[in-house]
Amino acid sequence: MPRLGLGLGLTMGNILGVSLASTLADLYVARVATIPDFVVPSYARVVAGYEALINAYATGTKAAFETATAFFADPSVSGYVLGTGTGLTAGAACARVGNMAWLDDNSRDLVQATPLLQPWLLVHSGTNYVAMPTIATNSITSNTAVTWDPVTQILEVVARVQPSIQNASGNWDNITNQNTLFGLQISNTTTTKTIRVNASTAATASTAYTPSTTVPHFIKVNLNLSQIEYYWSADGITYTAIGTSALPTYGTTGTLTIGGTSNTIANSFYAYSITYSVAGTIVRNFNPALYNASVSQTTFTASTGEVYTLNVGTASTGFKAAFVDRTIMQGDGVNSRLTSGALTSRQFFTRYAALNPLNLIGPQYIIDGNPIEKHLLWKQGANIGFYNDANLIVTPTANRSSLFTGDYNNASSKFRINAGADNTGTTGTGTSTIVNIFTAGNGIVAANAIVNTLIDTGAGVINTDAQKTAIYNYIRSINNNAF
């Protein structure tokens, strides 16, 4: 049986649309129930997804919906299977994403059975967080320094984190770094952790503790003139002491950085706070629950006034830091890949792809068909190309999620970003039967990108502007109005 998330608040459209949407949702959930470990995050989101497309297409039957839609995949709606992964993706890999366009055939889902090739799947279970990989220059920075007077103040630091599951490395990774004031670091030895304060010199580490491997845990450090006290907690309420240390050489001021360039493991950061007394008034409060993608995709303002900014690495490959406010999947630009089974052969159709291209470096193939370079959506330097033997381009903003909508329709092709104007021209007459995400059809020219939603219409179906607006509004809603 699939694991069903609890979801309320079904969008109510016309009665026919709701009735058919529920019927299709029941068929889809019954289908994926036959797939081991398949997770459907929310039944209500599945129904709402069908309803949105049914209303946009004005279709009234299952057969009409299947004609109108060839592909509908989004891990936050259609669901997923967590893979075993390897290295950074261990325990956080994407083995499968369901394709809601197919109601009685499992073979058309996006699948990757090889752990090494599974993309990074960042699951959102109701709480926002920052996923921090191991690539240099990935971090969160603030615009306000912290100043500490050790004579009159006890500095209390609390963090909620979930380190990735990795083999012993013997390395220390930054939870935070505040210049010479202090840094808080964690060391992973499989499931066993230790923490320490590191400033101009390193303090003695805590004793080892063993938190859950699947649920974030809390760590707390109190610093005063005489010593450092270390604690950890599963729930943030009851703390266990895990040792003390003399103060290292330290400064009195520093600007907060979450994560850092020296990290060798992936960490997920849920919260971080600083007070100037034990259980005192919070003076710095990193809380991604305040992140709102519709306001800014790269910053949020804390309840204590400081602004936190996401910084991603500049390399063309390697996973990048991300605010996780919904379930997302990311390719590393090296070998991450998902591939569908054979679809009905198609030549002309409309595509909707909600994605973040990350760094605009190319060529990198984000979505491709089979054979290679059929119904391709790719990074080509500063532009995103829409190609099927001929190319249309648009120019997006790097490190921003957008909806890319286009018609593969030979000389009558169109391509746009979000609700912007169409770039018109020719994209060619190629045909394809397979969808590849994060690589070309032959598995090369991999893309470092985040892909959230992919909807392709059926063979020969070109959507009208009114239909595109309706589907844009739906896709925007499930991407938290980021674009």
C-alpha cells in the first residue's frame, strides 16, 4: 500500500470536475499502491491536481483526460519512492516519481534503480528547512553581527539540525560560523555525533550521542567565562548534558553564517537561535518557517530583524543549497537521472516545466526525449533553450524557480517564462516516446538543476492561451507562488 499523507482543503471547482477528479485520483492511488514504498504526500493534492487539469481542458471523461495529458509528475503531488542513494544522497535519493497521466500502467513513471544515479530528493514534511550540501560557497549568511560580553553575559546557542547519514569521515562540519566569535561544529561517525565550539582555536569536543537518523534533533551550547557546556535533545524540551570544555581563544563579535565552505557532509538546518542568558530573550533567530517564496526565493527576514540570504555554489556540477518549502528533486550535473517508460509517440504538444536552472552554465540538458535532443529543454549559457531539431530561447534569472511553458509545434512554436510574452518561431518536427530528466536521452550532458513539476499535453494537443493561464495558476500554487 502507498503511504498517504493527510491533506484537507480540496479545491472546489465545477461539480463534474470534482467528481471526475476524485474518480481519477482513486484510480491513480490504486495503481501506485502496487509499487513498494510509494509515498502519496496528500490524497487531496492528487484530487486537486486532476481537477485543475480537467477544468483547464474542459474534459468530462477519463478517456478525454488521457488524450489531453501525456505526463504529469511532481513529487509533492504525484508522490515518490525514496531510493537508497549513495554519498550525499544516502537516505535522501529519488528512485521514482509517479506520472499521474497514466492511471493503469506503472511503466510510465520516472524511475532510477541505480543508487549512484538517483537525484537528491528533499522531502518536505510540513516544516521548512535549508538543505546544505558539501560544495564550496553554499551557505546562509545574515546581515547583522552578534556581539558578546563574556563578563556579563552567558551566550546560549540552540540549533535544530539533521545531518545526513554517511560513513565516518573524521571531519568537522560547520553548523554555524561567526568569524572569530565562535563557530558551532558537528562531526558524524555513521549514526554517532559529537559537537564542539571552534573559534580562533577549537574547544574540546562533547561526548558522543546518537540521535534519530530520520528526525531532526536539537543541540545546545552555553558559553561563559569559565567553561562551555554541551547538550542535546530529541524534542527541544528535555536536554541531556554531553560534556564541558574550557573556552578556546575567541573574539567578541561576528556575523552569522549557517553552513560553510569547509563542510564535507550534507546537513539540513531547521532552526538556530542565540540568547545572552540561559533561556533568555532571543536576539538572533534563524527560522526558515518565515521563508516565503512569493516574497523572495533567496532571503527571509527573521522575527528578530536580521535578513538571511541563501548563497549557492558557483560550480557547474555538484548539489546546491536550497530552501525546502515543498518536496523537490535536484540533479547534480554529473550523473543524476530519471527516465520514463515508453509513452505514445508524440511530435507536437505543450510542455509546462517548473524548475530552477541554478547556475546558467551550459550546455546542460534538463529535460530530453529519446532519441537524444528531441523535445529538449536545456541550459545554454545565459539562456534556456526549447529544442526539437530547431531552437527557441528565453533568458531567465539564475538560481530562481520559474515556469517554462512552450509549444513544440514546428513553425508555430512558442516559448515563455511564467506569464510573460511568448517568443515565437520554429522548434522542428522531431518525435519522442520517453522523458528523461537531468540528462540527455543517452544519459550524458547532465544538468545541475531543480525540477519540481512537469506536465506535457497529449500527442497533437496544443493548449490555448486561456488553458495555459489556468495551468500556470495551478502550477504556481503548488510551487508556493514562487513565480
